[in-house]
Amino acid sequence: MGCKYMIFLVLVATLITKEALATQHVVGGSQGWDPSSDFDTWSSGQTFKVGDQLVFKYSSMHSVVELGNENSYKKCDITTALNSLSSGKDVVKLDKPGTRYFTCGTLGHCGQGMKVKINIVKGSESSSSASSPSSSSSSSSSSSSSSPTSTDASSASQYFVSLVFIVTLSFVTMISFFN
């Protein structure tokens, strides 16, 4: 009985760890989902993996519209949107590899550059395969200044999850010795 219980707890801890290790990318970095953000530079400095999450933080003047294809993205055509969000703090899970397109639903904002193209890779791919090799030195410095928002949160989250996993595993091991 104790061995089955231990296996169950280890599986639960593993599932929790996997979910918590996903990176949360605050779209636009410290500026958030705002027309003043340079979304091309921001996204080129990120690696988006399956399981990660996009966090859109914005004022009531904006919204988030997911577009279905690159043609709609380039033309800022929101008439065939896949999804529309307006809470001001929306979280979108990246559940499969591929490209996703987002824009602001406020009239004129997409045309002013308030849109972002997200390339999602499988979780095992390295950041070099997903990064844009053609970024200039000025965009590199800009992207590195907005990158820490997701990196710092991810590091703290990974540390906490690792700690919880170790404590849980130690607890399960102790219980199995006494049963």
C-alpha cells in the first residue's frame, strides 16, 4: 500500500513541476500590451515553447484579438478572429508548436504596430533555433532589457517548484520507510 501511495505522490509532484516550469512571457516586457512597445524586438528576444504562457497586461483602452493566419495579421483584419480577450490581464497557453498571431482590437492600433507574431517550438528545442539571427545590435540591447520580465519570473518559479518537488519527494520517501 505504501509503495502505491509513494508512486502516486511522485507522479502528482512531477505533473505539478512540469506545469510550473512553463515560462510566463509578459507580452511587451515591462511596458506590457501597449502601443509604445516594440513587439517585433520583444518577441525576437524570446523563445516560446509548448507549455509556456503569454500574459497580456493592458488598460481598458485595449484588447487582445487572436488572428487565424499571417494574411489577416499583415492586413490587420480582425473580422475572422479566432478569439477576443478584454480582461486587462489575459493569459494564453501555448499548447502546440507553430505560429500564432495577436493584435489589439481597438480601431487603428494594429496598423500602428500593436500586434505580435509568436513562433512556438517544441519544449526540447534550444533558444538558438527559435531566435531571430538577423537582429541588429540596437534591437539586441532593447530586447535584453525587456527579456528579464519572463526570465526572472521563470527562474523564481523554477527554484520554488524544485524546492517543493524535493521536499515532497523527501516526505514520500520518509513515509515509505515507515510503512
